[in-house]
Amino acid sequence: MSLLVIGTVAFDAIETPFGKTDKIIGGAATYASMSASYFKKNINLVSVVGEDFPEEAIAMMQNRGIDTRGLQIKKGEKTFFWARKYHEDMNSRDTLDTQLNVLSTFDPIIPDEYQDCEFLMLGNLMPSIQMSVLQRLKKRPKLVVMDTMNFWMEIALNDLLKMISMVDVLTINDAEARQLTGEYSLVKAARKVLTMGPKYLIIKKGEHGALLFHGNNVFYAPALPLEDVFDPTGAGDTFAGGFIGHLHNSGDISFEAMKRGVIYGSAMASFCVEKFGLERIVSLTDSEVDERVQQFIDLVQFDITLV
Amino acid sequence: MSLLVIGTVAFDAIETPFGKTDKIIGGAATYASMSASYFKKNINLVSVVGEDFPEEAIAMMQNRGIDTRGLQIKKGEKTFFWARKYHEDMNSRDTLDTQLNVLSTFDPIIPDEYQDCEFLMLGNLMPSIQMSVLQRLKKRPKLVVMDTMNFWMEIALNDLLKMISMVDVLTINDAEARQLTGEYSLVKAARKVLTMGPKYLIIKKGEHGALLFHGNNVFYAPALPLEDVFDPTGAGDTFAGGFIGHLHNSGDISFEAMKRGVIYGSAMASFCVEKFGLERIVSLTDSEVDERVQQFIDLVQFDITLV
């Protein structure tokens, strides 16, 4: 039973009100697989980088038990690069530079050893690439979770809708839920998304937490109030990694398990935003993760008994 | 043991994306006392209206067990009037018209029968008037809760800070917390407010719930995801009324009781926004309130046991 994570492995350059970075390691699949690695090993990565991608970064992932045989390294080519600047509220950002590089011709190859995939995390990527990964798995995984972003709604909506129709869980943020459905109310937006294919929808609201919808059920996971959101880069991917990592570990894909997954995902994301890039996610201890989860438990705990 | 509520009793005219009203009954003290009346009677009102204020509206409050002997009716004068228009996100609004009328000379009189006040709700009003109410009580109440708004930060900051220093619980929204402290982070803002006098701070975040701060403790109460927020008018006052109403009923002012109070307040506010003005708050049943509170319990319930 393995977890397969696909998505970008990339260079980021980030500017926030707290500072800026040169090129650092980023990418949806990097954050998601690193985050998932705190729950269970047996994580396989499918992605692509250029010759310029540092071996140490690949070793970092391997050290967390991530299998990188599915990470293609393109000779003579350059790694995907995204530079952006966040505003004070950390919800809005400007893209300063995007260089697709190896991503523009990415054809995902699934190593045979990855075919026992039971949990599939389709990290943010071109929907057609997400789809080819699903098609190249000989057996449909037990659970397919997909993350995406507004960009694909603008330039590849048909592909995106087709991909969405094939997954079990979709994770998007509040603005994307509104854009995808044309509904301002998140409850109405969720109802529409749940007719598009997914049985579960997670709407990420950043500092305001996350909502998990399933049928007529709703679960509201808070975000931990933090002194500062230092850098939101990768928070959504880290959330997704914690979410699917917990499910992968428990093997349970019930609504109750997903609620727990949302809490674990939120806890991992709360670490992610405390420092630039992957810095905080590289070397957490299990007890740090447990302590953080306990903070989430305490944060929402109240005692009302209705007669 | 009684609850004293002061604040405006007013006419509102409201425009939202869902429609508009002519003059309807509103005011901070109206919403707060009506909301509190679902928890325990023995509620006393101090406010002022003009001759134009309808007797039926006063009867409506009396029917909910609210004592209106402290409601001054000014012959030949007109009731405070506020017209506003909400934008789609319901968090931003434009004031279209404000007529202070009787409010400009309001001198609150506390009937002798109100002097047994143990719980005091200082609804949003000029800070100097809030202060005179506190000063005119012969015995300091067991718990003083104060609501205010950004307007007073702009035109009466010194009075406001003095008033804030004298209360136990302050309730403000997220934008107001930022404005009052100059801190964008709500955690940092809360820490500053807790040095200004109050032992408890509630930051209301509308559709994103509410945060209760006390010392180093934080409690995050979600808001119920609703199909539509029809009209946010009075939601904050209704929240405050449910909050203090629960404490008034239980007599308990511990942090645990306040957490319950925040949930009850949130439940009452979730009714308030479902219809225009007071419509939904006028005639709830106890079982409707209980069912709504149960929805809040279900909304955040998850089962993680850390070993």
C-alpha cells in the first residue's frame, strides 16, 4: 500500500512583508510529499526537474523516506521557476516571473514499482498531466485527492472539469470555489462541486481554517491563530500532504477519518507558514507534530451538553 | 441577579444584495437584549427613543421579558436612524445616512430597580455614555462586557481607551482589533488589547467565526456555513446578547463558561443573518436554539486521541 504524489518540484523566489528569498526549493509535490512523510513512509514521487536541480534537495526527500525513482531529471534543461510577492494579508499575491522550463514538455512516467498505489495525491499541475497519471495506473487507487488552482480554470477549464469528475476529494481555496461555480456562498459552491464528481470537497480558507463538505455534512477545521504568517508558500500543498498522509497511515477513508485528516493537514500547514519555504517542514519531530495537533484539539474544545 | 443592557434602540434602513428595507426596528441594545432573552429573563434596558418610535416595538421587547422602564421616550424628538448598504461580501458597507436625533443628548438614567445589576452589556454607543452608565451603578457588576466600533476609535479614542480599561470583556471585529492596536496579526493585536484592561477579548470575524482570548489561551468558535448571509445587521449585537445571556443564565464567568457563551452567541448570530433585521430573532423557540447549538457542536467535532 503506497502513496503516490505527483505535482511540481520547483524553484521558488518569494517576497513577503517579512523578507525575500533567492531561488529556494519548492513545488507542490515537494511540500505534499515532505508533509505526508510524517505519517507513513512508502511515498512515491512523480515529477520532473532540470539538470540545475540540486542533488541535496533530492537527498532531502529521500532522507524523509520518499522514493524519487519517478522524478525525471532532464539533461540540459532547467527546473520550473516561479517568483511571487505576497501582500500583507498573505491571501493576495503578484506573480513576478514564471518559467515553465521542463514543465512545458512533462510526460509523467510511472515506474512499475509504483503500481501498487492505493492513495494518489494529484498536486497542482496541468489537468491533462494529472489525468495521464491516473490513466497510467493499472488499478484505480482506493482514494484520489486532487488539488488545483484558478489558473487552470482560466486556460484549461474543460480538461479541469473532466479531471475533477474523476477524483474522490477536491481541495481548492475559497476564491477558487467561487470562481469554479459562480456562487459566492461557499455552501452553494460546495453543493455544485459535489455534483461535478468528487464525493468530498475541502475548501481552504487560509488563516480562517478549512471546510470539509460531504453530502449534507460539513466540518469546520479552524486554523491556528499565529503571531505571524511568515510565508504562505506551500501551505495548501502541505495541508494536502498531511491530509492524505493521515489517511494513508490509517487506511481509513471514512468521513470521520477525513475530518481527522483535515486537522492533521491544518497542523502541518501551520508549521509551513512559520518560516520561508520548506524550512520548517524539513525536520519536525513526531512530538512537535503531536503537540501542534493537541493545540488544534484545545483550540476548538468546548463543553455543552444539551438535555 | 439581573442583566442590564445599554445601547441604541433605533430605526435602520438596510440594503443588501438580497433586497432593501424601509425604516425597520434596530439598534444594538434591541438586538442584544432580544438575543439574551432566550437564556434568562430579568433583563433591563437603558436607552432612548423619540416620540416616533412605535409602541408595538416596545411591546415586542416586553413580551420577551425585557424591562423597558429605562427606555426614555423623548417627546417631540426623533429616534436615531442609520441607513446603510452592504456589499456582496457583507463585510464592507457604506453608510448612506445617519441621523443622531435623540442620541445626541442622551443622558442614561438607571432606574433604582436596575441597581441589582450583576451582568452589564455595554452595547455600542458613545464611550462617554457607556462610562456614565457604569459610574451610575452603585455596585460594580460581576461582569462588564463592552462592544464598540471603529467610529469611536476615530473620533473619541481617549474616552474609548478609558472605557476599555474598565471592562472585563471587550468584543470587536477583526478590522477594529487591527485599527485599535496597529497590529495586523490578530494574536499580536489580542496581546495588546489584553494589556489595556480587559481580561477577555472576543474578536468577531463574521463568516469566519470568532476568537476568544484570555491570557495565553485562545478559543476558536466557527461560524456556521450558511447558504446566504441575507443581512448582517445586528449580528454582532445578537452575538453579544447570546454570549452574556448564557453567562447571566449560568452565573458562571470562568473561561470555560465564556467558551460556551461564544458558541451560544454564534448560534444566535447565525439566526440573525438569515433574514432582514430582527425578523428571525423575534420568535425563535427553545428547541430551534438547541438544534442550532447542536449544529455547532457537530460542525467542529472530531476524534483524535494522541497517545
